[in-house]
Amino acid sequence: MRVMVVGSGGREYAIGRALHKDTAVEKIYFAPGNGATPQLGENVDISDYEELADYVEKEGIDLTVVGPEAPLVGGIVDIFKSRGLKIFGPSREAAQLEGSKIFMKNFLSRHNIPTARYIETESVEEAFRFIESLTPPIVVKADGLCAGKGVIIAQTYDDAKKAASQMLSGKSFGEAGTKIVVEEYLDGYELSLFAICDGKDYVILPAAQDHKRLLDNDEGPNTGGMGAYAPTPLIDDELYKKIEDRIIRPTVDGMSAEGMPFEGVLFAGLMIVNGEPYTLEFNVRFGDPECEVLMPLLKTPAGELFDKAASGRLRELKVEFIDKYAVGVVMASKNYPYRSSEPAEIIVDKIVHTELADKAHIDYAGVSLIDGKLMATGGRVLVCVGLGDTIKEARDFAYMLCGQVHFAGKQCRSDIAYQALREA
């Protein structure tokens, strides 16, 4: 089987790495990939979706797996399917679950799926009235895609009103913010739950938890994610069942009933309040860096899983996971997340510790190959992933590997998975 992975980040590298371990996968292509993905396959520098479909036809590629949200919201799946090409991901219509916060919240409301109280509006006056009816903190969200930056948690009424007015004026996020959602703040702890869906059936993956803040102790600005771990001990069988019965199954059934069956990765961002799950958001692809800690836990061959899901045949497959924990630590560039940094050469020490070589690996993200040297050129540069029989062992291996990686200005948190270790 020949497989194309669309995207260029650590998530796509992790997917490619899982496919590389599948003996049924003959060759992997990345569009566009990054400076390290040639270690796993071939980079293809094509961004136009029709041209990419031409290439897939010409090369006899059997399956395309889409990593990021933008191509999904942009309709890449519809283009490929219209040409009879097999592709893993939701249609443009189904991708509205991530592409529009308003669509998502209204869908939740229609299907009685638990979520925070909210309004959608284009009116500053209406937004202000609803803000005044809530107790701070107050959540203000831009409707469209904002690369993970379109959510403001305002600590005061004035801050909430400022966020709402700046979004609605187009000042904050342009067109993506000219419609907004204002909602109550839910006080609990967050979980990330992913389900692989084929339109009718689904497989729920081990629950993960990520760390959004830049600095230790969850301080500093929000980022795309500074680390993650899975499975988290902050969930038990009873909570899994509540999430499946109240959120995942009604979503898959509801999307099908509304004529847009959901195929691909359904990513439920959840808030757990007094043991009860609420839906904060849906994304329509793997999270990053959650993907980097979920892929190594997959025992079932990745190519077979994605192929069956893209063919509406998940029911035929028994999906299994290894009985281990994974912890991923993001190593970021000097100025992340404030501004770009100077390119810096990445040096990885030769790993002589046999157990470390077996229990840890690197997923590369913001890297480029320049004059034969691997350079850190993005914000989040790479993820060091450790596997272990306990979360502590997995974390220790991840940080041991971090110590083997060097580039000018590197930064990472030192407390990834602290919630789980505190609970242990």
C-alpha cells in the first residue's frame, strides 16, 4: 500500500512514523512534509488540491491521510472523493465542526450534547448584554479558524467586552472573528478524547492530556501545546462511558442524520466538572502534540486502521493498543510563541543507552534541511517522546532524550505530565 500524508508538522511526522512501522505500507509520501520527513518517505511540493489529486492518481497512491485542519475545511476530501480517490478525513461540510464555532455549538444544542451555556452573535450590544449576565471568567470565541488562538478567557467584564468588540470589528482575527460565541466558563479539568470514525462506527483512543501554557506550573501564554501524555489516569471506565454515550455516539449519529456523515478523526476537547463531561470544542483532526503520544500506543497497524476507516469498514477491525504510557515533551525555539527565531542547527547526540534507543524517539516538526543540515526553523521544533510501563518511566525517558538534543535557544517545560504524577 502506498500512502500520502498531507501536512508538515510533528503530527504528520508521527503519523508517518506509525505508517513506516506497518509492513503493509510500501511507500510514504508527504505533502509538503518537513526537513526530516525524507527519513520516512518522499516529500512532494504541491499545495493545490486538484494538482495533488493528479499526483496521487499518477503515482498510484492507495490512501491519503490528512493531518491539519485547513485542507479539511478547504474541501480536500470532497475533491479527492469526487475523483474516486480514497482519503481519510471529513468532508468540507462535516469539517464545520471545527471550521465554525457557531455551527459546532448549534449542533451540540440540537442534539442535546452537554456544553457550556452560550450565545452566538454579530452584535456588540447583544454580546455585552450576555457578558453582563455571566460571572467572570468569561469565554469569547471567534467563529472561524484562528490557528488555535481564537479563544479568549477574560477575567473581568471589561476584558470580555474588549475581546468581543475587537473580534467583531475584525481587528483581532479578521473575517474569522466577525461572528463570535460568548459562553460561560466551566471550572474543572480538561481532557482530549479522540475517536477514529468511518461515518457509522467509531473507535475511541486512549484519553490524552496536553499542556497549553508555555511555562512550568501552567504559567505564561497559551501555545499550540508544549507537551502531552496518554493515557491519563484522570479518567476511569465510568467517565469513558459517559463521554461515549453523551458526546461521541450522539455526534456520530447526529452528523449522519443531518446528511454529513463524519469520517476521520473526531477530537473532543472536554471539560470535566464534578465528574460530568462537557464539550468545549470539536476539532476534526488529531491534536498536536497529542498525536505524537497516541501513535506509539497503537498496536494495530496504522495503515490498516486508516484504510478501514476511509472505506467505511471499521467494524471489520479489532483495534488494539499496547499496555504502555507515552509522554511527549515539545522543544521549542528561543522566541516561541512571541515571534520567529533565527534558524539553528539541530545536533542529536549519539544514543548509546540501549534502553533509551528502544523507549524514546523524536518526532520532528518545525525543521528544514539547509545545505544538508537539519535546522530548527519553526516555533515548535520537535517532540521527544518516551514510552514506559508507568507515566513516570515514560516521562523520564522523554526528558533523557531531551538532554541529547541541542540547538541554540532551545526551550521546553520541565513538568510535562505533572497532573498525572501528582495523582499517582
